[in-house]
Amino acid sequence: MNRNLAIVPSYNEAEAIGATVASLRRWAPEFDVLVVDDGSVDRTAERAGEAGAMVLRLPYNLGIGGAVQCGYIYAQEHDYEVAVQVDGDGQHDPRHIHSLLGLLRDDPTLNMVTGSRFLDPGADGYRSSAVRRVGIRLFARVVSLITGQRVTDPTSGFRMTDRSGIELFARDYPRDYPEVEAILLMHAHRLRSREIAVVMAPRLTGKSAISSTQSVYYMVKVLLALFVAMFRTRPIKEGTPPPAGERVT
Amino acid sequence: MNVAVTQLSAALGQRVEVVALAAAICVLIFELVRRKHLMEKYAILWLVAGVTVLVLALWKGLLTTLSHAAGIYYPPAALFAVAFLFVLVMLVHFSVAVSRLSDQNKILAQRLALLQQRLEQQSDDVPPQADRASEPQDERSRTS
């Protein structure tokens, strides 16, 4: 068994999941592949199993946060040292996993590495729609301001964590639209994160978890969560149980 | 004198209706608890509300005295304010309860998925007899 785990949250991705798993097994063979089927109504779980992944089947749709956290709990209980989150729809190229792992290994003080679409302004690739980029830029501003370090792609779900990140996220992970909040959660627990430039592809199939009508709710919810998070106490050091106010509802 | 009599009977008539309403609330809540459709924990607040209405209806002048003491000179306004506050507190209380339930629900769903995966893996690659010996110790180390 590997010491590294690729967590692939997927919801109704039967058409793309097989290719995603195959590509992970090809380009990141030192990672075990765990597909978290978030209550799909199609054959996502079967396709993932056929492609050679381990599969967690949630009994109903929890949303991306609950699904990803389930993967982190698995990683924590099976003593994985490194976990990387990869979307099931083919947006995240597994060939980048090596650069993420390299950066995480090179700097032992680093706990999380996020693949950013915007770090390298010259690079091509998929960068979301214009409207969403405005939102992403706003979040990037706010998160950079709070954490005191430059964050360019706070909504990227392509990220790799070490053991302390796994333990933190297994215990506490935001429920919906978790990516932005998770950065602040790391910051609050005094874990260090950095970005690395990646190129993303437009999704092959399925549809985004966030429809355009939900975008406004997304913005308001995440901004509220960020604001509230600033008033939570920061634990002095990792490994101590979080205070009561730390629980995510 | 005739006017006074009509006023009195009108007031009495209204009071009878209010008393009936308060009694109906109390009976409804009691019945829901008896049939175990409502937990005592949540019933208490509603019973308090019902009894409050009952007391205010029976004890003539209490509402007027209380609202005047609070500086409100139109007693129904005081009643509305208290009722509104009560409903507000109840709704916040329920939002908290729903959030907690949803959180517990999420944890259950995750545990179920993890257990199911472990079971399927065991039946796939390990003969059940060989695995049984190691399992209890495994379980203890994980829950600790």
C-alpha cells in the first residue's frame, strides 16, 4: 500500500471518472486512488471501481465539503502521509501531482500546496468564466489580506496536504464551497500553505457544483464564513482538540 | 348602564375565546407529547406560551398593569412585542437544532460510507475467518 492518497470527489461523473482514475494511476502511480461517490444517481461508483479505484459511496449527496472530508477521514484512519484532492471531472491534470509533491517534500515546514491557475499569468489553460474570475479575484484579495501572504487561486480544489493537514481536515472541514474557507482553516491552525502554477482543463462532462443562480449565494456564504472565521480563536499548536466554537455546522 | 353591560359582555365574550385558544394550545401540545410526536424538550416552551396566554386571559388587568409598568400605554402592543420575541427565539432555536442535526447527519453518512467500504474490501480479499482475530484490536485502536 502506498503512503499517498488521491481523493477524488465525484458526483454523477460516470462518463469522466474512468479516464480520471486511469490517468491518476498512470501519472501518479505512488498514489492510491480513492473515489468518493457523493450520492451519484448514475454509475459513477461502478465505473470508478472498474478503473481500479477504491470507492467510498455516500448514501446521499452531502456536497463537496462532506465528500472531501470523508476522503480525509479515510486517509487519517489508514495512516496516509500525503493526500491530494483531484476533481473527478478531468479538470485537474494528474501530471502536475509530481510538482505538488516535490514542493511539499522540499520544504518540510510546508503543510499544503495548492495548484493555482493564476500564478503564472503567461500560461494558457482553463480559467473559469469572466464573471467567476471577478469573484475569485475578490476572494483572493480577502484571503491574502487575512493570511498575510499572496493567494491567487483560493477556489482551486487541486491541493495536496501533509499528515497534519489530513488530521485537521478529517476533524473539521467546511460543508459547502469549502476551498476558500479551508485556506483560512489552515492559517488558523498555524499550518503553512503555498501555491504552485498549474494548467487546468475545462471540465469534460457533468456540470459545475455551482450554477450561475447559486453564485450570489456562494459569494455571500463564503464572505460571511470568512468574516466569522476571523473571530474564532486560533489554537496555539496543532494536535490539540479545537475549541467548541471551531465546529462547522 | 346599557352601554356598560354591552361592553362587559363583549369583553367577557372575547376572554372566553382567548381562554379557549390557550386551552387548545395546551391540549394540542400535551397530546403531541403523549403520542411521542413531540419531545418534552421542545414542548416546554410551547406549554409556557400557552399558559402565559391563559393567565393573561384569566387575570384581567395583568396585561394592562405590566405594559404600563414597562412604559407601553397600549397593552395589545406589549402583547405583540412579547409574542414576536417569543416566535423569534423559537425560530433561532430551531435553526440551531437543524444545523446540529445536519452536522450529525453528515457524520453518520460518512461513517456509513467508510464502514461499507471496509466490509466490501474484507469480503473481497480476505477470508472472513482469518480476519476475525485481528479485527477487534484494530477496532479499538481506531476508536481510541
